Amino acid sequence: MPEKVVLAYSGGLDTSIIIPWLKENYSYDVIAMVADVGQGDDLEAVIEKAYKTGASKVVVEDLREEFLTGYVFPALKAGAVYENKYLLGTSMPKARPRLHMGARGRETIRCVLS
């Protein structure tokens, strides 16, 4: 039985290419974890793409409330800006899904990638 790995999957180029690479090079059974943090993506299209690129399973986690209260509000309160004008919003959605994925992965899966 192949070892399972959970991948934080966005549907972008990097995460779509890594699924077949992990399967071909390590024979992993890849489970794609898609985090809904309110980004407005067409989740059905992202799920379909994950399966087309070789994911054996796709798990969608609704992290909108948790992301807003745990990351966005504290960042705004702290004034997290770059060069005194850009809110650090681009990188914030990456942390919470990975932490959630790791916690979920430890429940049932031996290997966790982020």
C-alpha cells in the first residue's frame, strides 16, 4: 500500500505539477487539501483540476471564519503592512491551511507536506 501524503492544494501551477511528480518519483497516494479562506476561487474547478492531475482524494476545508478572526483581524490590528502601504494579505492565506492540514494529517496520514 503506498504511503499517503497531504498536499495544501491551490490549483495553481506549482501544486498542480507536484501531484504527478510525487506519484511518479515517490509512489505517494496524494490527497489534495483545498482551503476555502474566502478567496473567491471556483472550488468545483479547483477540485476537478486536483483529480485530473492525479489526486486520489480532495478534501475542502471551510476556514473562512477561522482565517478572518485568527489572521486577518490581528494583522489589521497590528498594522501589518509592507513598505508602509501594502497590507500583507497575499501571504496570510498560506499559513492557516498548512497548520490545519498538519493537524488533520497527523490523525490518519504518516507523511505531511506543505
